[in-house]
Amino acid sequence: MEEINRTLFLWINATPQSPAWLLSLATFIARDLIVIVPLLIVGMWLWAPSHRVMPQRELVLKTGIALLYALTISWCVGQLLPHPRPFAIGFGHQFLAHRPDDSYPSDHGTTIFTFALAFVFWHRLWSGVLLLAIGTTIAWSRVYLGVHWPMDMVGGLLVGLLGCLTSHLAWQVYGTRLLSALHQAYRLVFALPIRKGWVQQ
């Protein structure tokens, strides 16, 4: 498996001869495209058609729970199965500054794939597939720039799947009560914007 991981890495990883525009594009994707996660979460909570408000907020909360579980699982796996990043062992080429901490599974991969899988399972298939495509692009960029192995991203996908499963099970226990409590707190804190019609109540 390690040999496959290294072979795939060398196939994807950029070199000093790679086009500057592609390195710049990959850097933007690797560093900044992940912002789609908080933007969509906040946007879907604050704005929705009247008949979609509570279903969207349920999706937001279930996705948030899945992310918390997935990132916790990711941290535990990283502690149990530490794996150095490519540049930490002098392998390949690095084009993005990063701490030489453990690489497996990727936090970026875990976050975007959990988010995408949540939309596949609990929203609309097309939206989840679109987010999976974005996640694959982020995964490619971080390998291309030399800060992750391909298997780090596969690990992120698997942990994201586990996070969604755990969230689904947890929802049966406390999801509805938590959604109700958060909704009440939101209406209290955002009372003025709600009265002004800037956000949904």
C-alpha cells in the first residue's frame, strides 16, 4: 500500500517545471476553496424559502454534528497511526508552506468530504456530487503541492463517511431536541435582524 501511495504521489505531485499558473491555481484551491463549507452552513441557516427553513436547518445541524465527529475521529486516527508528510521525509516537491505534522488522514479532506457526503445523504444528490467534485479538486491540489499523500485524502473520505454515519445515529438520540434549543437561541440572539427581515426567523 505504501508503494502505491508513493507512486500515485509522484504521478500527481508538481515539479519545478510545472506551469506557474497551475501552481497558483492549485494554491488557491488548496488554501481557500475550503471556505465554501462555513459559507454554505451559515447561508443555509440564515436564508431559505419559508417552507424550507426547518429542513435546511436540520441539514446544517446534522452536517455540523458529522463534522465534529469526523474531525474527532481524524484526530484519534492521527494519534494512533502517525504518518509523516511527503516533504518531512524529503520526498517529492513542496510548493505550499505547512507544518511538518502528521498527514493521515487529511483534515481538509475530512472536512470537505464529510460536508459533501452529508449533502449526498441528507440534501439533494446533485448538490452532494458537486461538492464531491470540489472535494476531489481540493484533494488533488494538496497532493499536487506536496503537502499530502493520496491515501491521506482517501482516509479523509472514509472518516467523513464514518462521521456521517455517527451523526445519523446520534440524531435519533438527541437531534430534534438540540435543533429546537439552537433554534430558540438563534431567534433570541438574532431578534433584531429577524425583525428587520434581513434573515429568516
